[in-house]
Amino acid sequence: MGSEHPSETGMDRLSLNDDDKKVRDWLANEAKTLGCSVTVDQMGNMFIVRKGKSTKENVAPVMIGSHLDTQPTGGRYDGILGVMAGLEALRTLHDANHETEGPVGLINWTNEEGARFPLVTVASSVWAGLASLEMAWNCTEITAPALDVDGPQNMKQELQRIGYMGEVEASYKAIPIAAHFELHIEQGPILEREDRKIGVVTGSQACHWFEIEVRGRDSHAGTTPMEARMDALLASAKMIAAANAIAKSEQGLITTGRFKALPGSVNTIAHTVQFTLDIRHVRDEVVASMVEQCRRKFEAIAKEDSELGVEVHWTTLADNAAVNFDKGCIQAIESAATESCGNSNAWRHMTSGATHDSCNVSRRCPTAMIFTPTKDGLSHTPVEYCKPEDCILGAQVLLGAVLRYDAARTDLA
Amino acid sequence: MGSEHPSETGMDRLSLNDDDKKVRDWLANEAKTLGCSVTVDQMGNMFIVRKGKSTKENVAPVMIGSHLDTQPTGGRYDGILGVMAGLEALRTLHDANHETEGPVGLINWTNEEGARFPLVTVASSVWAGLASLEMAWNCTEITAPALDVDGPQNMKQELQRIGYMGEVEASYKAIPIAAHFELHIEQGPILEREDRKIGVVTGSQACHWFEIEVRGRDSHAGTTPMEARMDALLASAKMIAAANAIAKSEQGLITTGRFKALPGSVNTIAHTVQFTLDIRHVRDEVVASMVEQCRRKFEAIAKEDSELGVEVHWTTLADNAAVNFDKGCIQAIESAATESCGNSNAWRHMTSGATHDSCNVSRRCPTAMIFTPTKDGLSHTPVEYCKPEDCILGAQVLLGAVLRYDAARTDLA
């Protein structure tokens, strides 16, 4: 694909839009042709299950899960690879007429990205009992189409509109899972840089999101001396640069992705700015320290020359502690990876930099993840890329891990 | 007025709306009761003239000029003070039955604010031959009333609708002026801070507007190491902080009022940021130097760690050279100020931070301005305030300057 057509390799499938409905309908249909059941819960999560040998009633399935929604300028692998590999696993079992011990299946989690409805992994959070159904249903989209005469919609309205408001409660109690495996692109450069094929993911970074509101005073850009300003935009710019320096000194990650300035006129000093901070580290205590350093530094900036007296308000948008995945799931992946790769040097242990539905699910059942290499470490962009042979290897490790975990179940008798 | 009713002290008289028609009709009527002629040109500029002693034909008048339109959330002084003080000057001459040497008058310039039709001081620009009549007439409003079923109107349509499309060409050739004096609130804090009553304005700052577009690469905030990023937002934040430092070192003004980040997602590094720079100084060469320093510094930032390789593109939005007012007009104001204030310490020389119609007019006739103190330096807001006694003093200085200039005319014989 020529670089002059970057969007041709990208996806813009925002959660619960018309394209999301289309791919959900397609997935449900594929599942049915493989003889699987399809259950949709009240958050639109799709649970596809293939029966196993066990005749015991209400046996929880070993599930493969990921998501089909994307960022507005997303790629073709983030989430999608995991669902497609899961579907391929079910196809492989079907074509081979292979009977697993217990049931095995596939989950498509709703709104993982949080790009349209600004709550990341909200539907798996509700399933895991970490967020309330009401709160999730009331979450209003931030990216309403320009021509949408009805104005912004909330998740409940959009679940109903596209026909994916299921009747089953979105809960680990109503829909129990025996174990959860997720295949995902690394979205970072480490595997590529070390020339390895598989990441065995042992846990996830802590990730805190904040919205910072800086309130100053609007005045005329031509007549207000520098020392008489309460410039909310200048203060915010300095805060973002300072947060970056703090992240580097702690070997953590701090990112500002959203920034809004009011009133937004060339010759008027901004009275209000809202910007986000995404703060991550593998250790909870380092995240806490970076937050504290930012708070102190921002207050100091608010006392500087052209910003004297601006007010800084912090709102927590998300607050995810570091996650440690299940040893049994990790071992199943290690074993499958060594076999599929031919040797144990082709894979390594890793910590996930991003949040995934697996982080929520791991609170309620044994969980682990598998990473595949990502070209230049780039994700959330149309140039996101994972070689076909790496996708295949990842899917093999995924199925291998599921079969190992299934074979070792002791809860089916 | 209680602070719980801030809008009660404000004005929302957008150019050429129904309220603007009312105040224009009122002004024309007041002028006629004083025996003055009223001429309206093709831009709706109103020229009110009171005859002088001179019997010579086609003698150009000494004019007082300002504007009656306001920002949508404007105050009661910006522009209005200058026109009201001019009317009061004509009333004083009328009541005293005083004959000036040449004719003396008052101008109400159309759409000074550029708030409704987004071209600041456009009507005086057309009069001065700096902008074309066609361009001005075709300028479309940006703030159409929500219930306006006819959609946005242009200046020509609105001039016709309210009956202020005159027949005389809007030109310094068709309507020559001998000199132009403007009384205006300072819109800055200097006079108040120094406890002075009058600013004798010797010119206007150079003002350059740029839009900077920074192009990086979007990627995942949780998985992209700091050193592998092309973070357009972080780079922009550093650039804004750096521009501020450059402004301070040069004792100039640099402001960023507009800032837009794409794609605008919490956990995606921004691929594109657009922000504005408003760069001002009284000396053109210092503005040029600040622009050059910003260019060099921005290129250096584009080579730093987390921004390596971002591209920086500059677009010029406006480019106004510094203006130096007329020595004769300035001397007339100095003399009047010393007399009205009782001593020469109550006034000081100043440079205007904002653009005014006088900046355009000064290209075609001797011009200078008078400033009055502004509470807390605040303008373009309902809390804009100038004490009644300061307004009166300003009006006295205005009339005194006009009479001095008129008395010294040598072109009337």
C-alpha cells in the first residue's frame, strides 16, 4: 500500500456505530455456521461458545476474548487480531471435529477503546463488577457525527439502536468464565527490536487518567503585559512539558492526548484549558510518585509570571492498578509458545503497556495474554502492522494455550 | 452594579444589527439638532461635520472618530467612549456658540471589532484604500443569530437592510480629513498601575499573526516508549513555553489563544497540532527578531527526544507593521493634557497594544490617540470600566487637542 494512501490500511469502526453492527452481525453468523451458541449481554458483549465433552451442567467455558471496535484513525490489528484468531481457533476445532474437555469460546468485548464512549474497557468492567451498568449505559459519546441531528447518544441508546442490547446481565455471575486468553499486537517496539516472535504477558502497567482544568482570565493579547496575565494556555503548555520531564526521570510514561482552550480566539488570552494526563508505570508506587510530582510542579507553575493565580483542578478519569496475570494461564502460553516457535528463545515475558479487557477479566478468572510483534511499535494509526506469519504464529500459540488449559481442567468431572 | 449581574454592565451591539441601526439613527438625529451635516459612505461610515469660519470651498474637517459596535460580550467603553466624547465636544461647541477655524466633526466607523464580520477595522481600511470595497461587502457574518432563517448575511446585505448603505464612495479621496483624533480606553493596566489619567498615544505596536502546524505521528500512549515518540502535542507545548520566554527576553508580547490537537484521544499521542502565535512589539525589527528566534527554537525542539522528526509549518494570518502617529497631533494632545490635568505628570506617552481605526486613518492624514485608564486593564468583557471622572477628563483633552490643532491650521486661507 503506497504511503500516499495511508487511510486505506486503517479502520474507523467506532463502538456501536453502523460498521460495528455490520461486523457483529457477521461474527454472529460465522459462529452459528460453526455450531456455536451466541449470547449477548446488556452491555452488548458477545459470548460465542462451542460445546465440549463434559456433560456436567453449567460448566464455564475457557474463553478467547478481544474487541472489534477501533480508534477513529485506528489500524487493522488492535483487538481485531485477537477476535479473528479466536474465530480461526473455533474454525480449526470445527474442521478437525475436535472435542475439547470443557466448552471453549470467543468473546467480543464492547467499546474497549473508549474512543467513542470515553470509558476504556467499560463493558468488561461491568462484566467484572468493577463498574455499574447504569454508569456505562449513561456514558455519552464524545465524537458525534457532524450531521447527527439527534445530537450525542449514550451507550444504552446506541446498543438499542443497533440491536445489541442483550437480555442477560453483564456479570461474571450470570456468565461465568473458566479462563480468559487474549492475543494482541504488542503496540510497542520491544519484540521487533529483539527479533522475538511472541510475548508471554505476565501483567499490565498501572494506568491513571486525569483531566486537568486550568482556569485563568481572558484578556486582550495586545494590551495585557506579560506580567499582568493569567494565561491558562501558557500555564498548561508548561505543565505538559514539566510532566514529560517527570516521566523521563522516573522511566515511566506520561502523555497528553486531548487539549481544549477557551474561548479560542487568536488575540484573546485563554481563560480556561482542559487537558488530559495518561500516567503509566509497571509499579503502582511509581505512578503515585509521578502524580504527586506533577501536582507539586503544576502548583509551582501556577505561581509563575504570566500565569500568576491560575487555578488547577484535577479530575480522575480512570484509575487502574498494576495487574498480575494467572500463573496457570501463563504456563499454558509458555508451553504452547516453545512448541510453536520451535525454541524458548523466540519468546519472552513482558508487561503490557496498554490496558486491555483481560486486565478487568483477570479479577474474576484466571487470565493471561499473548503479544505479537508490531512494526516500529506503532498502533492506533493506519500504518499499524503485524506480519502475516507473526499473526499465524500468535494464533497457533493462542489455540495451543487454550487446549493445554482445557486439557488440564479438574473441574469437569 | 452587583457582581451577580455582570451582563447588566455589558453590551452586545454587533455591527449592523438592529441595535446598531437604532444607535446610528439616534446619533444622526443628535447631530442634526446641533446643526451638523451627516454623510454616510458605502461602508456605512458616518461623517458628522460642523462648519467652521473658513469660507474656502472643500476644506477638510478635523475629525474625532471611533466606533459604536461591540464584541458579543463587550463592555460599555470600548469605542463608545470615543464617539460619545466626540458628540459631547460638538455639543459643547454648539452650546458655547464657538466658531472653529475650519470644520470639525465626528466619525462612527463601521465594524471596528470584526466580531460579527471577521475583518477588524475593515471600514476604515476601505476608506484608507488599504482594502477593497468588494472584499468588505462580501465579508460574511460569523455569528448569525440562531433563529435567523435567512442564514448568514454579508456586510452589503446588512448595510442595505438597516438603511446605512450610503452613496458616497468610502475613500479618503471622496471624503478627505484634515486630521483624526480618537479617544479610547487603554484596555491595559499601565495607566491605572502608575496612577496616571491620560495616555498620549504615539503609535501602535507591530502585530503579526501565525498559525503553526506541528505534524508528528499518532501512536499508543501506553506502549510507545518516550524515546520512540513523535509527539506533536508535547512539541507544541514546549514551543509555546519557549515563545513565551523569547517574548519576555525581548520585552515583547507573544500569545497563543487557539490550540487544536488531533485526533484528540486520551491514550493516543497527537499526530497533528495547530496553534496560533500573536506576536507584538512597538518596533518592527524586534517583531522580526522574535519571529526568527521562534523559528530557530521550534526547529530545535523538533529534534528533541520525544518529538524527534515532527515537522513545523508556519502560515501567516496577519502582518501589520508598527504605526507612528503624527507629531503635530501628538503635540496638540500633550498640550491639552497638561492643561486639563493641571500638570504634565498626570499623563504619559504610550504605544497602543491593540489595533484601532486610527491605525488605518493615519496612513492618509495626521492622526493620534488618547487613552483613559481601564480598571484592572480588562476589556472585551462586561466588567470593562473607566471611572466617570476619567471619561470626563479624556473628553476634555480630546476637545482641547482638536481646538489646538484647528487653531494652528495654515491651509484655510
